[in-house]
Amino acid sequence: MTTINWNEVLDSISENAEESEVEDRFVKRLLNALGFTSDEWVQEFKTGKGAADFAARKNHDEDKFSVSKINPYLIIEVKGRVSGKVINNLAEGTPTYKKTKEQITRYLLDAKCQTSQWGMITNSTDIQLFRKHGKIVLPATDCMRITKDNIIKIITKIKNFLENPPKALTICIYNDKGGVGKTTTTINLAAILRQQQKKVLVVDFDPQQGDLTDSLGLQEGKVKLSDCLRKTALNVKETIQAFNLKNKAGQLVKVFDVIPSDSGLSKFMDYNYEAQIEKGSARLRDLLEIFVRNYDYILIDAPTNWTFFSKSCVRASDVILMPTEHNNFSSLKNAAKVIKEFLPEVKKLRQDGGPIALPIFFNKHKETEASIKRANAEIEAILTLKKRGNDPLDPHLLPYYWPKSTKAKNDKTIFYVPEYEVVSSAAFSRKPAVFQHKKAAEFYLKLAQEYFLYE
């Protein structure tokens, strides 16, 4: 592979470079540096949502990607430094950045790109890598400003991601309000994902209640998560316990793995104990990093309130799934607090663009015309209170409450899981509700499909 002089490359791109110049002088060389040969990428890759500027995939035997043009691995959307007389500023938060991010997301979620694991946006001044897991598209890096001093580091970082992709999506089930069914959601989502042949790890990081651990009939083991937080020499793999159920033949079969809560976690509610944890709230993320290539999903049951524990859970996650209740208005308001206050705090600490929040859903839902009307009125009050500028509703929060609402269509649909008695009583049987009731299984499968799985 030819050595690329990146100083010369960057110098060759004019200050007012149009898109075609960025493609020819920067992106094609970038693809080469990332390990793709000329017959492993194509331009103008057609999707059902438009044409992506570049798509790339390693060749397989006689299947040359430049010929077959199927099953892409990487999708790239390119912008010029200018379009006409308009400067294309791809810095995070700018209008061009937002539109380009939406564009790459549409491409990655198109049927022709189901095999794609990565997306990239760049104008040769800024660059960002995105990762796709099922129906989720999330930042893999922050939006990085390219300079001669850091270009090699950026390329090395991106190449390492492409060659060593994580397998797991880490999901934190959280709302800064108790009683909304976080633990029930975690258990049944884990169970339904297992039914879909996914390998799942569940983490109970509640220092006081440990409801998830109790609901599954598990006990703390010899090696505890609380000890692993402080002692780096311990092997966190030894904290794992299998949650087993008997099949029809009476044999024990593993459903999913669990890192249970333990009595030692409550000590870290005291600041003096918390101070003993190297890297503080980043420690849990470091511990779970060892599992991201072994599981399809890692689910973290986070406690209520913004403490060391909930901050650790959010910081360790790729996405935040927020159960709410249509008649629990505090749960609706607190979701906005998570999005507007807590996530920016964690993103500032992580500096990799993550985690991201998913739209809320109604848990234990009893749908009536009156209840929906009250819930929508409360949501509208939240969106109006938090609005920015002259927008009638806060455009930042709107997708998290009414994700199907657009300028052309005022769709206030919110996904919900109905209330079933078998769900609330399942904890007493130490068996997830999805294994006891067909309707419960149907709705938790719909939950998984709504957010994570292709149908």
C-alpha cells in the first residue's frame, strides 16, 4: 500500500473546495489509508433513500464489491467545504452537521445497507464515525477537527474501529423517577432478546434494592462487582452468574448471564468509599469493556436519582432507554431532565459523542382517550417550557417524545407496553413474564423491534 503524505494531501485541498474536490483529493486517499483497495469501494451507492457518496467493503473470494455492489460495510457522506457561496461547517451542532447526520442515518437504516456497520461524514475539515447496531445509529467518535498534527491519529482510530468492531449494544434502562418499571423492562427485554437468539448480559447496579437480582432468584457470588470496582486485580468475568430455567424435559438451560447486585455496593453511597474507585464513574464502563465482543446486548438496570450509580450506568452505555408512564407526569418531566442535563454532562466526560437517548415509551399502559389526552397535554407543556427561539415546540426534545411528528404530520404516537397482571406478578415466580404469557411476549418483542431489531 502506497504511503500517503497527509501534509501534501491537506495542502492540496483548496479553502473553498467543492464536494468533488474533497472526494478526489481526500476521501479516496482516506479509503486507501483505511485498507480498502480501488475495487473495494464505489461512488454513488444507490439506496432507497438516495445515493450515498461512497460505500466500501472488503472483497470476498471472487466477489468484488466494485462489481457486485451489494452488502456494504462502510457508508460515507461527503460535503464540500463550501456549496456555491455557502460554507459547509460540519462542526457538531451546526445546521449542516445536523442535516448530514440525519442523511447518513437514513442511508445506514435503508434495506440495501442492512449489512453496513459503519457510517462516516466528512468535508476534509471535520470527520465523524458512526456505528450501526440493528436499528440504532450512534456516534463511534466525536466530531473531530482535522489538522496536520492529528490526521494520522484520527485515521488510526477509525481504522481500529473498522477492523475491531464491538459486538454488543450496551443499553441503560433509566429514568430519574422510580416506579416506572425499569427492572421489569430489563428482565423481559433480556428474555425476549434471548428468544431471538441473541446473547445477553444483564447488570444489576442498584446499591440498595437489587430487585433484578432478587426477581431472578440469584445471590451474590464470591467475586462481587463492588470488589471489582476497587480492586483492579480481580477478574470481573468471575462475577457473572447464569440465569437458568428448566425446559420441557426438566433440564436446566441458560437464558442469559447476570452480574448481580451485592451488599458491598451500598458502601459507595458514602463519598469516602466512592473516592476509592479509580476513575470514579468511568470505572463501570472500563469493567464492561471486556464483554462488548462477547455479547449481542448488555442491559444495565440503573437506580433512580442522579448519583454515582446512575451516572456510572449512563456513562457505560451506548443508548438510554427510558420507561415512563402516561399518568406519571414526573416520569415524563424527568425524561427531559435526563436528555437536557444528565446526558450532556456525561458526553462532556466521555468526549466520544455518546451515549444517546432513545424516544420514551409508556410502560404499564392503560390506553383511554382521556389518559392519552392528559399525557399529550403534559408533554406539550414540557416541550413548550423547554422551547428554543421562536419554535412552537422545542425541536431538540420533540423527537424523544413524539418521534413520528414532522412539520408535515402532527403524529403524537408513543410506543407503549400494555399493563398485564402476569408481568407484575412474574417476580414471585422467578420467571420473566415473556415466558409465561403469550401476550406479554408479543409486546416485549414489539418493544425490541421498535428500538433495536429488524422485524
